[in-house]
Amino acid sequence: MLKIRGLAWKLAVPAACLAAASQLAFAGTASATQAGASAQSATQAGASAQSATSSKFNLLDCNASILMRACTDPVGKAYEGHPGRFRDPITGAYVGHDEPSVKFISSQPGSGNTFTYGMRLSRDPARAPTPSGSVTKYAELSIAPWFGLPMCDPHSYPQNPCTPLSDSNSSAITDPNAAGSAFMELQFYPPGFTPFVDSVSCSRTQWCAALTIDSLSCTFNFATCNNNCIEPVNFAFLQTNGVPAGPPAPQNTTLATFSGNGRTLKMNPGDNLRVSVSDVPSSGSPDTGGLRAAVTDLTTGRTGFIVASAANGFQNTSIADCSGTPFSFHAAFDTAQQQNQVPWAALEGGVLMEQEIGHGEACSSVSNQLGFSFTGADGSSYSDPEVFQTCNGGMEGAGATGEGPCDPTTGICQNASTQGANGPVACPTNDAASGALCEFSDANCFPKGNRPVVIDGTPARENAPVAFCNQAVFQNGDLDFDGTGYRAVWPNGSRNFPTSISYTGPLSRGQAYPDIQFETNVAASESLCDVATGTGCTAPPQGAAFYPFWSLTNQQSRSGACVWNFGNDIANVTTNDFGKTAQYGTPDVARFGGTLTSPVMANPSLAANCAAA
């Protein structure tokens, strides 16, 4: 059994976990449709829901909701023996993400459902961000760093029974008898661009975190799907009292679900955290158990947690009619072996550490007003009229105009672009419903400074420190690869860029994970990539100026232990960058050529000087 080299964890004393975690201190400066609605009304809502003008007030279809920017990326329907790219069945829009990850692999009992990380949050520069990206905030780079895990859900693809915490569950993409599976993401949201309901931040100055569980309402090989609830999502912020701020179930989300409350855990930039996931058995009732996600802020002493239980309002979703049933979600597997993953997800996800990128660009100004309104299942409401579609100047180039506008009623757009070998080129279609891998609009876009909003009828103000677009309404992401995430503005030690988020671990019941695998699904979003053959599927994407990567250092912990960073090389800090983007390996055409994977390798954070074994 392996133990993390140099870390001061009390590996043999489970009761001392919290005290042990506090010794992980880093050195240096802490630098839809409604439940029960008819299929007809659901279909009528579908086409227009892609418009931010009137958002679905549920999470029955994550891809057409306000949270499209942070859904799990399905592999898509098979063709010619190979899985394809997933497109939202109602809107026709491509659904994809760019999620460079480290997968931790272990055959140790419990490693597939119980683990703990050390984490230090990023600090933003003191200077204000600029349209050119010469100064950036972390929220411009990654909207949601997260930790992932496969979950049981018999009402998710491929609609089969699942035995919690068991390696008897099959997860093969080719197995019609694979267990019904959902994808858990414990997401962290950087500060600065408020509010979360239509932008990306919970606070102007603090971080927050949420537990999300994505399911897929399809049968094997996508033969039958319910398009009215194609990707239902349970969503709950981590709370200091463990009580969801609003209903987490996809059928009945409210404004409070996405706005949080005074019990929502808020964390300061640079804080050291202990992040843990574990299974809570039922206490005589099937409603009370479930996956427990918790974050203890070792800097402030505050803890937030949530249990994905029926008692807390979590539900799974019927493929027949989109109705919800109270359900307690548990991890799918006992161990974190390489094959234990979610069969329908593009990422080959087991125990994952990830950065979600490619969702934004800074601008000199924004134009083509779109507006945004939200009505919750309880009648709660939010209106943000100063939401726009098009980025001007900034990362589009001096005097240049970006993508959009799109007509929300027709899906017909202007100025759409896509990936070119040497940079953006014109999209071959102007129809956002075509499923083409094009950037049709930059929406949602926000002007710099304060802007008026209305929350439950009361005027308020929200803020963006620079004009910014998150490109997640008429398609999902920066599909011409010219935005902030694809430039060399990632953490590199410069005071103009944020510090890296730093990670240690994970540990499972006191034991390290002996193997890892790098991966990214960026190629699934590349129009020049053939996901059947792997031709043109690359990291960095063709035409991108830069692509961030994982690295290790032994310069950031008091014990000399190896610490993970993400972004760019950091002068006098980075010990091993694994060949930079070469770390992501090659297309896994045997499963899905849109995902690049490295060979499984011995965990380098356990080696002397963080060296690759």
C-alpha cells in the first residue's frame, strides 16, 4: 500500500482526519419543463428555451437551461460503429465541454467512493482585468474547477439497475446491460462575475461550491431518449448547515437554488481547503443516506456540506414522463479501477480532478441586447435586461466584432465562426440548430461595471469587472478557440495573472492512488477532428494560441511533498510538466476519438522529486 510521500497526514488514524488535513498547509504566500407538464407543452417550450430571454425554470434539460455552461458532456449517438457528438435533441445545439483532467486509479477497497483532497484556492491579481487579457481573473479561465465521480441511477442511461458501491456494475460503452449511471461533479465557482444565475460567480469577492449530479434520459446506444428531460441535473450549493438553499431536484428548482442564502459556504481567495467525498448509509430509511460532499476551509474553520439524499430533496427522473421520484444517490463503484467510469460521458471519468475551460472571452464592449429572465417553480423571479450577445474588440481583435446576434425564435445567426487551422474561420451555416460545431453567438455577454437587475420585484445591481462573454447560449463554449482559455494568460507566476489552484492527494481511507491518467475531451469540440478515426483531434486544438496543462512541484508544501498545479509553467516552482500538452496523449478511438487519453502511469506525485515513473 502506498502512502503520499512527505505529507503529514495521520494515515492510520481516521478520527484525526481533520487535524491531519490542517497539516497540509502550503508553503509561501497564500498568494424545462415543469414536473407533471404535458409532453406537448414541454415540446413548445423547447425551441425557445435556448434563448436567454426566457430561461427554463428547471433543470430537466441541463443543455437548454441557464446552466448549459456546466453540464456533463455525453458522447452521442453511435454511427458507423463509433460514438458521435451529442446534440441537444430539441434545440439541435452541440453539447460539449473542454475538461482537461487527471484521473486517479486504484484497486483499494473504498477508493471509488471515499476520498479527500487538499486544495488551495487561486488569488486574482490586484489590478483590474483588461479586455486584451493582459490581466486576467480566474473566472475568465475556468468557470468551474471540479472533482468527479460515477454515481448509481437506475433511471439514467442505459436505464438498468445499479448496485451502489459495487464493482459488479458494468460501465462499458458497448454493454447494453451496463448499470444505470449518473455523473457527480463537486464544482467550485471563482469570484468576480455575478450573479451565478446567469453569469458564473456567487460573489464579487468569494468562492462557493456546489454538488451537481447529471443523468441522461436515454436507453442503450441512444435508441430512445426523452427529449423533454434529456439531461436532468440535481444541483445544491454546499451549506454550513447541510440544508439545500433551494430545491435541488431538476423538476422544481427555484431562484434560491441558484442564488444560495446566508448558509451557503463562501471561501476567500487563497484559502486552504480539505475537500472530501464519502458515502452516508441510510439510517433505517432509504431517504436518509446518500453521497456526502464536504469542504472544510482550514483557513477560516468553516465547513459546508450536502448529502445527495431523498430527504434533502434530490430526485431521479423518469424517462417515460420526466416526473421525479425522491432518490438518494450513492457512488457506483467500490474501487477506482481504470474501467470504472460513466458509460455515456465523453470524459472517461472515475475519480477525477478537472478544470472546465473554454467558456469566455474579454471584450472592449458588448452589443446586441438579448436580456435574461428566470421564474422559479415557486414563482421567484430574476430579470437581467443588460445581457448581450456579441463581444466587440478585446479578444476578438481591435475593431473586430464577434459572433451573433442570433434570433431566439428562429435560431438563425450572424457572424458565426468555427475552428480553422490557423485561427477562426467563417461557419458554413448560420443555423444554430444545425448541430454544426460553430460559435454562433457570444451570449451571455455582460457590460463592464454595475448593471441593474430585478430580484423578486426588488431592484438590485450585479457586476462584471470587465466586459465579458461566456458563450453558452446558442452553442456550448468557445468553438473557434480564440478566447481567454486558449491564450497564454494562465497562472505562470506573473502578478498580472491569477495564482494556480493547487491540489494535494487524493487519499482514500489513508491510502494514495497508485496510478493516474491524463485526459481531455477538447477534441470533441473541434470541427477539424474526426471522432471516428482520431484524425485532427489534438491538444492544443488547431488554431488555438495555447492550451493549459497539469504540473507538479515540490516547492509549495512545507513538507516538500508534490503539489499539483494547472495552467502554465511557473518559474522556479514547476518541477515536472509532463511534456506540457503532450501529457494528454492520443485519441481513444476504441471508445470515443473526441477524448484524448495518456497511458496509465504510476502516480508521479508519489515519486521522488515528483518525477514521472
